[in-house]
Amino acid sequence: MSSGAASPASPARKSRGAGEVARAPLTPDTWIEAATGVLVDQGIDHVRVDLLAQHLGVTRGSFYWHFKDREDLLRRVLQAWRETATENLTVRLESANEDPMEQLRGVLSLPFRGRAAARAARIELAIRAWARRDQMARFAVDEADSSRIGYIAQLFSALGFPVVEARSRAFLLYSYVVSESLMPTLSTPAQKDDRRRFAERLFTQKLGAAG
């Protein structure tokens, strides 16, 4: 433990000027958020270490303190997206209400949750565009889709639908939610609300006997 006074042999600590503000050290999340922002606004080709460092006002060495290389960063971007947009979201829906019908209503409401929904949709669209060119991103998207459809299928099963039918209903409901997320300006709020209520009736009603 050092004392408050510096020894004569120690260099004097530089005092900050009146206008200089101490900069908080960057965390891995800072780089991941910056990379995600660039991905959304400019595409995957612009997610480069040198450009991110310039954007954050730091040297490239700061990046390599947290990540092995660019591929490591991209892997962490996909991991963060999976945790936020699939795993944590599913937990929140399950925690909000134990009733499977209420959880389904929660899923149907996701595209209409204001700015958070709009940002999530922009990130998802950018990642899906990336996945058309990259196997790692393609795997992450396929994994997310499978996990989400599986969760919705479990809700339909809990409502009494047979397993195969529950899976088909889950796929159709999920496709509707994705479509609403990717076409946010197509309809008025009233039209969207009417469509959401119709979707709920359509996807949850029992099918009549074949004629």
C-alpha cells in the first residue's frame, strides 16, 4: 500500500486541465455495441477494427485487449444478439405471465413496442442480410429462428394442440411477427391493431372438421 505522497524518484502525476474529462475505460460491450451500430448503418464490410477504433477515439491496441481478432468480435456480436433477442426475451415473456395464452399475446405484441421494437428489427434485418453471405451468421440466424419457433410451439402445445399442429401454428405465427417487424411503416396503428387481434383469433382457434 502506497502513501498519499509520491516519492522523489516517482514521476509526478499529471493534473487534468479544467476542460479535460476522465475517460472511462472501454469494455467488450462498448466494442460490441459500436460494431452492431456500424453493422446496422453501413453493413458487415464496414465492421473493421481500424474503423471502430477511430469511431471510439482509441487505438487498435484497446481492441486486442478484449478480443483475439475481428472474427472473435463478430462472434461476440452474434452472441449478444442471441442473448438479447432470443434467450433473455423468452425469459421475460415467461416471467411476465405463466398463462400460455398471455405469453402468446406477448409474442404477438413484440413488433409494436415502440423504439425498442424498431431498433431490434433494424438489428435483425442487418444480421439476416449478413447471414446471406456468411456461414457463421447463417448458423446464428437459423439457431434463433429454431429456438423462437420451438418456444411458441410449446405454448400451442400447452393450449392443447397436437405436437405437429402446434409446430405448424408456431411457424405461421412467427412468420407473421417477423413480417410485422420488417414492415413497420406499411399500415396505420389502427390497422396494425386490427391485424394483431385477427392474428390472435386466427392462430389460436380450433380447426373445424374437414368437409
